[in-house]
Amino acid sequence: MLKGTHLIDPMDYSIEELDEIFQLSNQIIANPEEFSNLCHGKILATLFYEPSTRTRLSFEAAMLRLGGQVIGFSEANSSSVSKGESVADTVRTVACYADIIAMRHPKEGAPKVASIYSSIPIINAGDGGHQHPTQTLTDLLTIKRIKGRLSNLKVGFCGDLKFGRTVHSLIKALSRYEDNKFILVSPDELRVPEYTRKDLVKSNSEFMECEKLEEVIGQLDILYMTRVQRERFFNEEDYIRLKDSYILDKNKINKGTSELVILHPLPRVNEISYEIDEDPRACYFKQAKYGMYVRMALIAKLLGLR
């Protein structure tokens, strides 16, 4: 039972517990009306200490579609944090008013601290460059619904693999499933961190690293795109030399198979050309919608309502 538990790290739940969440997500997708009053009388508090569009609105939409209500703040300056209140005191106070909390914080580990002091479930909605577990649940549900499985996949990650928290979390999550292979496409400056490579080795997952997307895209079942950020480079020349290698356009996507699935955690800047949006293989906006459904399922599970 997940009732009363916290979700701080994607690894907090077993594969079986994740399956429970995905099964409930699928039931909600199939018959949303059945769940429209499930959270009647319940309140979600969204404590967002830094800006967010998709994650915050997705949580709020999830609770409203379950028949519940939402309170909270969307930036630290609009709360008592601006007066110096600690995370511990904030969550202890908010727990007096709400039944469940979704928290985003710029400091790594802040939701973990919150969970120690909270009498109600805490969901980590992103902590710095550390974890973003509900994005990982979103990604897994999307892959499972489109591909029908979470094992025996060849998954490519492209762009900023060094600083992308969604990349690190999804690689770790997918490495728990059998026979998944990973192709990591990035400039040398933005390779995955050493601890991610160690995790892959520890899980006996097959992986390779390269710099050219067009050389490997034809092998992939899933392509997970992220933005290459100019500010991460030591000099402008290297950025200019490499930046176009990581823009997915028609020339590159035409080298992929008809079964390729393109994902992106969003927001997109210029790493996926707008011409790709009409391609049936582009699933990133579908992915955003599945994020709402998986958060609905997660809220229901943590409140013990399903």
C-alpha cells in the first residue's frame, strides 16, 4: 500500500508499486468520469519555491479533475519564506490545512527534509538538478502506453546529459527493467555524470556514448531529446561547432524507423524543429497529458483512495 508514503526519489517505489500506479493511470484515462469525485473534500497544497508551468499546472489539474481543491504558492516571494521561514515550519503549518503536498524547490534535498517534518504525504515536484520523480513516472507511463512494455528497448538520450535531472532519473528507472540498452548522444562537455555511468554498469545495462545523433537514430525505439545549453560551454566556438548536431529536424528524423517514439520533458527551445510536431512519431505533447493522469493516480494512491 502506498497510502501515506512520500515520493522523493523515483527509486522509492518498487517495480510492482509503479505498476499499480500505471494500472490506475490507465483506468483513469479509459474512464475519467468514474474518478471525477474521488478526492471530494481533499486539498492539495502546491509549494513551488521556483517557477514552473507544466508541473505545477499538471498537479493542480490532476487534483481538480479528481474533484479536490488546491491551495499553495507559485513563487517563494509570495509566501512566508520571504520572511525567513524554514521548510520544516512551512510544511508543518501547511499540513494543518491540506491532505497532501507537492513541492518544488531549487535546493537539492529540500523535499526530503520536508518529508521528515510532514504529517501528510510529500511529492517531490523537482529539487534543483537532483530529482524529478513525477516526470519519471510520466515518461515511464508514456513509453508503456505507446510501446506496450518497459523492457527490451533501445533508448537514446540526446543533448544535455550532464545537467538534465530528467535524464538521470529516467536512465536509472529504465535500467531496472530487463534488456534495455542505452545510447547517450551529447557533446563531450555534456556527457552523463560518472555516477550515472556507474549506475548503468552496476545494473549490467548495455550502453554506448557518441556525439552524432544521425549515426544512431536508426537503431532507436525511443529518442529522449533535451536542450543543449549555450551557457554550459567553456567557449563559444565549441557551442557553434556542435549546436546543430542536436537539433532534431526532418533530415535526422527520416533516418529513424517508423516505430520511433520521440519524447521531450519540455520546455522546448530549438532542439526539436516545429516541422516535427506533425510527425506521428512526435509524442511529447501526449507525454505532457499523460503526466496529468499519472499524477492523478499518484495522488489517489498516496491518499489511500484506490
